[in-house]
Amino acid sequence: MRDVYQHDIAEFAARLDDLAEMARWEMRKATCALLEDDVALARAVNADRRAVTELHHRIDEHAIALLARQQPVASDLRTIVAGLRMSADLERMGVLADHVAALALVDGPRPIVPAELRPTVQAMARVADRMAQRVCSALVNRSVADAEQVIAYDDEMDRLLTDLHRHLLSGELPSATAMNLTLLGRYYERFADHTVSLAKRVAFLIGARRYSTAATTGALG
């Protein structure tokens, strides 16, 4: 019976890892669709959102079943409760990728991102991907170092968002373009915020005390 229980806990963690990878790759594809004006890829990302949501629901159902059947305590209970919250963060990251892809469909095939702002948007996409990659590594390896790197990257995302806003406030862009870019910046910012929330929850699971309050209250979600 104990072997079955440990297998269930391991499967729960593996599903969470899978969801993290899905969220990361969905944002990568969404960014590619946006910058390459790839309408077909944007539609594929929109279609993939259902798979992300379904896995999120399966993880939540798995967690509830473990709590009901096994009545876990100590580290296992912490893993399951934190996993429920991380699953919600990851599902939202998938939704944000879907929103980015949707922008590629707004005026397609005309570019949403003007040439002068492509470097900034590309940099934001790279930072978001690095943060998501580090989160995936932190989850798989239970690595405090990876979790802390996610948090460090967040400062770079904030700087890039400030740069984007500076251009938008210049008034040189058409209003529709400025609105779409404002949304785009918000989507990347929120994606990054969710990776920070995830990183702090992982660090908490490992036992990093300075993250315990934010991780347990969900203040960063």
C-alpha cells in the first residue's frame, strides 16, 4: 500500500512538471506566432489551451483524491497543497500564452509589433522563457538556486516593461498599435509574475524559510 501511495505522489509531481513544460512551450510558440506573423501557429496555440486546462484540472483532481484517500502529513501534505496552487499559476501562464497568440490574429497578417520595438519585445520574450525554464528546472530538481534565479530575472523583465512603456507614451504610434502593445507588455509581465510565485513555492517546499509566508499565503499568485 505504501508503494502505491509513493507512486501516486511521484505521478502527481510528474504531472506538475509536465504542465510547467507545456506552459513554457505555449508561450514560446505564441511569441513566435506574434513576431513571425504566423496566423496558423497562433491558431494552434489557441487550440492547445484546452490541453493545458485539462491537465490543470487532472492535477487538481489528483490532489483532492490524494488528500481524501491518503490523508498525507508533513512534507507530502505540503507538496500536495503547494502543487494545487502551482497548478493554478501554470494554468494562468498557459492562458497568457493564449492571449499573446490571440494578438497575432488581431490584424493578421499585418505585424502587431513595429520594427523599432521588436528588440524590446524579443528581449521580454527571452526573459520570460528563461524564467519559465528555470521554474521547470526548479520543479524537477527541487533546486533553490534555480528558484532564486527566476526571482533575479524578474528585475530585468521590469526594466524591459519600463522601456516599452516609455515608447508607448511618446505618442508616436497609432492608438490601436499602442493598445495592443500595452496588452502584450502586460501579458509578459504577468507571465513573469507567475513564474516568481512558482519559484517561491518551490523554494518553500525545499525548506527556504524566507519564502514561507508568500508561498503559503499565495500573496504572489
